[in-house]
Amino acid sequence: GRFAIDFAWPHKKIALEIDGDQHYTQPEQRQRDANKEMLLETMGWTLIRVRWKAMFKNPKKFINDVKNVIDNT
């Protein structure tokens, strides 16, 4: 209830966050992300973080990487 997740597979407890540059350059955002990650982990979720630029540059790799995590969790 405190945070939003970009994409989630609740039945597998997997969350996917696609992060823009602000997630790496703004201290407030980095702290918020750390809090979200800690909360998800305490609830038994796996969090996948992907940089937007990396996803945009190579979408096939992104899709394969995420699919592998989902399939193996």
C-alpha cells in the first residue's frame, strides 16, 4: 500500500522495476527505492531492477533475462 510497483507477478511474488536516471542520481529516490526493496524482501518478494536505458537499448536481452527469473522462481 505504501509503494507502487511497475510490474508484478503476485502469484510468484516477483516485482519488476524499470528505473530511469533519477533512481541513480537523486538521493531521495535512492532512499525510497531502498525502502521499497527492503519491504518487498521482508514480504518474500524477489525484486528485479532494470535501467530504462539498458532495456531500451537491448529489449530482447531484457525480455530473456526477466523471463528466466520468472520461469525459475
